[in-house]
Amino acid sequence: MSETHPEKTSLLLRDQIYLELRKLAVNSLPGTRMPSENAIAGKFKVARMTVSRAFRKLEAENLIERRKGSGSFVKGVRTVTYLLPTADCLTRLGANAAIHRQLMQGLMRGAARLQLRFETLIPCRENNRFKYNSNLLKTFNSGSMVILTYWFCGMFHLLYEKRIRTALIWNHENLRGFRQYTADWFILEAQRRSAVQRILHLLYERSCRKIAVIDLYPEEKHHPITEIYRDFVQNKAIKPIIIPLIKHSDLHPCQWRDMLRDHLAAVYAKERFDALLLNVNNMFFGKNIHEYCNLPESVQIFGVNVQPEQLLLETPFPYCHAPYEQMGEEAVELLALSGRQNICRKYDYIFENTDQLKY
């Protein structure tokens, strides 16, 4: 009669537990919760420490994710998902589409370098950030890494509830009412407020005392451009000239330019401003920016958040833009490699053609 050595039996049982758990993890959908260590220990009548070793081995193989206080979950394919607001946002003209294209370049480069799967997702209907298809978010799992812009603030709470690793590309929009959802996210912050302050000081140093700003959302109390502008003109005791711009996304670029020209000409005839902060989404084309805006060349014009591919002008003019391609690549890097969350990186704006400003 053969005798079974106790240590050999224990070793075989430990391997059996590991192989059974591994098979369960491999054949389960990402995000599936694994049985608890206590349940497995009770099933096989072994010490919990034996089961814990098997779970640690599966974690080392990147098959499961162990969450303190929640349990162990099947890990999904490591996927970077970039949320897009509309199906045509990458093919449109203008600043917003250019920003998405630059981010995409950086995201894809980062994903390729780290051998991650990359995808885009359009969860919202009718270009409305608060009307989204929540069923699409069910595809996210413990291996998902989501990158998005402030445009998706209406979905922040869903990503927070699902505990998805998330990176927010932020341009100093108003996060009031949403900060509680982003506390554990990676934040990549373009320093738009600092950029606006620098532009205003550059213009003031060149003796500009009637500085106007044209923007799509001047009525927003905490809009980063108009808020800094209001503080600046109040501090310098100069008159604020805020020009609201009506959004017409369905206009042809030439029609949009004509509308802008008429609007600026009417305000200039009344205010005679000597400088203009220009924050618009359209393409710029023609001889120079003054001809495009129908303003005299004595007016100093500085573009805010203008993207290089917006410019089809024969003569350059001063503008600034954030390093979105770099931000996209580094967002992937943070999500994939950082062991902790709640990291904020800040990015200065790049200033172009400041030598075109006149003294």
C-alpha cells in the first residue's frame, strides 16, 4: 500500500487551487468579481494563506486586480479609450477639431509606445454632453483607461462610480460642482489663465489702454479668459470691452468671417479699442489678421488658444496655444505606468510671433 507524503499533498492542492482560479480568471469577462479568499479556503479546506498565495500569483501575471475592501476582479485588456463629443469632430475645421486631432496624435503615439490597445468612443447623442448612452460605458472594465476633456462633465459621476482610471485634459474650465468626482483622477492642466495674464501684460506694456476681448462665453462668471480679463482691467482702472460672439457652427467659414467682421467693425466704431484678445474657433485666411477682422493695423491683435492649423494667413500674427500633443502622450503614460492617482501636471502655453507686437 503506497503512502502519500503530507507535504506533497499540500503542494498538489495548492497547485490545484491556483490552476482552478487561473482558469476562472481567463474564461471570465473583464471586471468579473472573483470568489473571496475565505470562500475558496472553505471549499478546499485549506488555510487562507494558501489561497492568498494563488491570488498573488494571478495578480503578478496581470490576470486579476485586487482592490482593498472590494475584492479581486478579472483584469481586462489594457485599453486606452478617448472620448469624442461627435462623430465628425476630427474632420471639422477650426480650433476645437484641431485640438482633438493633436490630442489623438499624442494618445496614439503613447499607446503604441507602451503596447496598449487604443480606441475612441462617442457616448453622447446630438452633441449634448448631458445626453449620453450609458450602455456604452458598460464596456469599461478594470483594464480600461479613459481620457476625456471637460466637455464630458455630465458623465464624470459615472466614471467615478465605476472607479475607472481616468485622465482629464483640462483647460481651466469651471469645475465647480464636479471636483468631487475628479479627486482621484490624473489632471493634465493647460495654464490658460496664466497665458491670458501674460498676453494682457504684453499689451499693456505696449501702451494699450483700451483692450477688448471677443469670446463665445463671456457671460460665464468663472470663464478663465473673461474672469482674468475683468480682474486685469479693474486692477488697471481701464474700461472693460467684452464682445460676445454668437455661435454659428453651421456657417461656411466665409460666412462666419463676414459675420465676425461686421460685428467687430460695429464695436470698433463705438469703442475705438487699441488691442483685441481673439478667442474664436474659425479658420483664419487671407492677407493678414487685420484684413480678416476688418480692423485697422493700429489695433494689436493676439490670438488666445489659436491652433497652428487654423492659420491660412500670408502674414503671421501673435497667438498662443497649449501643447496638446504632448499632453495626450503623457496622459497615456500616467494612466499606464503611475502607481498612484491624484496627480496634476501643469503645462505652459506656447507663445508664437510675439515679435509682431508693436511698441
